[in-house]
Amino acid sequence: MTEGKILYSKSDEQYFIKLIGSLRLDCGYNFDALLDVVFQDPDIKDIMIDMSETDYLDSTILGLLAKIANFMMEKFHRKVTVLSVNKDINYLLENIGLDDIFIIVENCGCAPEMLQKIPNIKSSERENALTILNAHRQLVKANEENNDIFKDVIELLEKETK
């Protein structure tokens, strides 16, 4: 598995986010910080996610993807397009119910020229725990059936972050 990294670019009113390799909670805080910037951009109209080179996603990253989908649905009443060719990733998205909030495609005609790596922000243990907690809450918000799956994780993180 390739070490995980997240790249992004902005073109006019669209953000393009590319997830590469194996992505785990250790890049969650930085990913969440990027999403805060994206969501506050007054020009934003669309977000596209490229997972064509993604090998693995843990539940924290899945929760942050759900956060994107929830934002787009609440603000623009539409689903996020996700480029994914990996059958295992597609199975994971379906199994966790994210296929209901994403439009999953196997090819698309857009690939931005200049992608930037997301900034590496120093974060405390508490900030990381809050990111993980909020990501799991987003998974439950995206699909209530996930409540049974992540209930114990959420309860543990709530105790840890108080």
C-alpha cells in the first residue's frame, strides 16, 4: 500500500480533492482543516473527489468524506461526484451507505493541472480526537444504520474529549 496523501486544487467555483494511497486518521486533522477552508470559500459551488489511486480508507477519512457530502447536500441540494475504480473502495463506500450520498463514477473528463498537497498542521491529541469524533458523527448523519457500527467509538471519544 502506498503512503497516504491528499492533494487539492481550486478552479473557479470547484474544488478537486485527490486521495492517494492508504489514508488513515493520522491525516484526518489536516484533511478536516482543509475542509473548513473549502466550506468557508464564498465562491464554492462544487467539490469533486478523485479516489482513482486510493488503496484504503479508515472510518475517520470516511467520516470526513461524509462531511463533504453532507455539506454539499445541505448547501446545494446535490450529491458529490466521486471518481473510484477500485472495487474494494467501491464496496466499502456501498457497505457504509456512502453510495447513497455520492455519485460514484469510474471515469471523468477532468483532471486539474496543478494539485497541491494539503498543509501539515500541528495538532494536539485532543484536536485529533475531536476530528475523529466529528468524522464518525458525520458517518452516522450520512446513514443512520452506521449508528450501530460506530456507537461505541463515538461514546469512547466523547468521554475522551470532555
